Amino acid sequence: MIMDGIIKDVVGSLLERMRELETIKGPPMVHGFNWLRIAGLGERAKHGKPLTEAYGSSRSLLGFDDLMFIPAQIDKFPTDYNMVNTMTTIGPKAAKPMTISTPIMISAMAFGLSVTHRIKVAVAKGSALADTATNSGDAGFFLEERKHAKNYILQYNRAHYGNTDEDLKRADMIEIRFGQGAMGGLVETVDGADVDEALAMQLRVKAGQSLSRPLVYPELSEGKTLPDMVSRLREVTGGVPIGVKVAAGNIEADIDKIIDAGCDFLTIDGASGGTANAPEVTINNLGVPLVYAIPRANSHLIKRGVRDKMNLIVTGGLRDAGDFLKALALGADALYIAESALVAMTYSQWQKVPIGTAPAELFLYWGKHGDKFNIDEGSKALANFLTASTQEMAILTAAVGKNDISQVNMDDMISLTEVTTRITGVKEAWI
């Protein structure tokens, strides 16, 4: 069993303190404070600085568990899941659309700012074996990853790391990153002590140099517009899909700007989304969970008359095939996974780290045991997970009587609670 906190709480002295707290006997709650919150209070008191954590929200935000699929039996018949189509195309109106064998893609995890060189290579290889795509993350173009990835999504970032025209031309899709679920659109900083030679070479800066991305894209500060940015990227790349990634927030207003810019896709990162290092206060108190965000985004794209022109990609706390297909049924076209991918590709190697050590030490860039991770074993494990999850989505698709994953919609589900019905528009199970 994978405990919820085993991946999330892996950074610095907080991890050490949590291990101490885990040995304390007694009730898990003290006057309304659980052990995780107590540890956080203690770390703030000790250091006098905002607390940072790895990966997603530790709160129990509303997810997809109160949605169930409706089995086809007599009124309509199930289909053969071996014949279900799982092919997915991103940017159908682009000059060079990207077609993959599954709607599951690997999310943005940057070399050096998040994960190790070995992990990036394994992700690229695993995604290629499963005939899907992987995202560079905001450290930009990473040569070793591009060599092994079949479909490569390059993040366009505000510091323009790995974003030269030559870099852009080698991508199959460009994602302009405005925000992410764990911290919205805030600036991320990197302490100079963490910028070693390898990371400095990747970001094309000096080793030991502290880094901070600008709050606003330089182009926008210089008077250009988002349509200008999209137009230029489309020209440089020769017509690959161009889109924008945002944290789920002012969904309709943000979508209006993205539509007006002529984007091919929109990526929404829900409030459960994580990162390698973000303020705990934003991780747990900022943004809109995906179960709220997807129906709103889908409805607005329909209202604006662009649903057949613009893909909706979602990410942020999606765990398994059930979550994946429910996200598609609510209106998404494709999805990203990160933490579940990392767990899948490293799980068989957790025994390589000392007892009591967080498995994240195998994949985080500043982890102490990254050199123990076997790339080929990890890539095969990731490919197996992606293949199995895609097959499971096909099974559910067949069970509701459809023969194409893209055909599954809200009418194929029921809601177990009034709250979920009001949020999603999915019909009640009790009527």
C-alpha cells in the first residue's frame, strides 16, 4: 500500500521531523490538528520561513470518487473492449497535429528543477514504448529526452530556458506555461547552491547563480500580445499545435484570452496538481479542483463555438484509469500524469534506497539515491503502466456500450451525491 504522504513529504528538515512524529504513540488528531499540520507548524516556528513541499495537495479535495459509470446490458449492449479505439489527436486544425495511441501523456517535469537525468531519459523511453507524448517541463528542451521521445512537448517558459528557435523547431507541440496547480502563476526561484554544473549547462547560466523567472513573459512586457506569441511560435515551428497551460482559476476569462489568441489546445492544472517544490500555503489553498474545472471549461468552449477546434487537456491529481476516463467523460480530450507515473516507474526499485528513506530520493534532482535508478527497468515499468491504464479505460468504454474513448461523456455516468451532481451536471443515481 502506498501511503499518501510517502511521496509528498520528502524535502529538507520537514521529512526528518515527520519521521520523528510517525514514531509518536497516541491519537492522530490533537485539538483538530493532524500530524502533518503539526509538523508544518513546527517547521515554520523553527525557520521563520514559508514552508515548501514536494508534489500535490495534502488536503482531501473533492475528486472523481462520487462518479460511477453506467453499465450497458439490455437497453444498449456492451462492446468488445479489444476493439475500442484509444487514438487521440491534439491540434486537429493545426498544420502538424500530434496523434498518439492513448489520451494519457506524461506531464511537465523539468530536468534539474524537478527530476534527474535518469528519470527524464526513462520517461522519454517509456512514453515512446507506449506511443504517447512527454513534456519537457519549464527547464525547456532537454537533448537526451528528445533523442528517446517519440512525441515531445516543449514548454515555453517565462525565462526562455531551452526555448531557442532551434529548440522550438525540434518539438512536436508547444505549451506556453502561464501557471500550474501547485502555485498558480507565481514566480519560482532557484537558490544558487542548487545550481550545479549540469543544471547550469541546461539553463545556460553560470553554476552557483541564483535564478528567478520573471512574473510576465518578456514579450508581453515589451508590448506584444498573446496572439503575437502564438503566431510567432506557429511560424517558427512550422505549424505544430500551440497551446497554453494555466492553473484552474478564472477559467472562463482565461479561456476567452486563449481562444482569441488562436490556440490549438488548453491545458488546465487542477488544485490537486503538484510540483517538486512549491509553497505549502499555495498547494493547499489556491485554485479549483479538476472535478469543478473540467465541466466549466468544456461548457465555455462549447459556448464560444470552438469545441471542435481546441483540445482540452487536464492534469492535477489524476491517479488511475477510473479517474482518467471520468475526466474525459466530463469533457477533456487528453490528460497528463506525473506523480502516478513516477510511482509506477520507480516502484520496483524502492528497495534500493535505505529503509526509512522516501522513495522520492530516487527521482528528485536533489535526492541522494538517483544514481541507483535503472533507466531501462523504469522505462519498461512506465510503459506497462500506460498500456495497462489505456486497456482499463478501453474496458470501461466497452462496458458503457461505446467503441471509442472519445465517445464517452457525462450521460455514461451517474453521481452518488447531490454536491457532485450540482458541480458536474451528471445525473443523480437515486432518480
